[in-house]
Amino acid sequence: MSNRLLQAAVLAAAVTVPVIGSAQTPAQTPQFRAEKCYGIAKARQNDCASTGNNSCGGTSRVDNDPRAWMYVPAGLCTRITGGSLTPKA
């Protein structure tokens, strides 16, 4: 019986560790002068979001989500097609 318990514990640890390691967090502020640019991130490439179900880095489910943002060098966002300095509704 203890062998089965040990196997179950090993299996539970193997499943739990990756989940804990992938905890959702916002992206760190970059070292360069940056601004948040909304509406340009590919799915799962966003740094964060203003509202909704993708409030942390890498959680956007669609390309160009108007509420998801990513850091870009200051002054670049408005020059990118679809880029906005504010979230879109």
C-alpha cells in the first residue's frame, strides 16, 4: 500500500510543480524608456492588460487584443498600425 502512496505523491508533485512555476505575473518594467502600447501584441505575447481575463503577462488569447498591452520604446507606439496609448473598448 505504501508503494502506491509513494507513486501517487510523485505523480502529484510532477503535475503541481509546473503549474506553480508558471504563475501569472505582470511583465517587469524594461530598462529602456518605455510606454505601454495597446492592441499590438500577438496571442500569449502581451506584457499585461487593463481589464478582462488576461490581466497578466502572456495570457492574451487573441492577436491584437485592444485591452492587452506590451512595452515598446517611448514614442514608437503611435507609429505602429493598430497601436494605441490607451486601451480600446
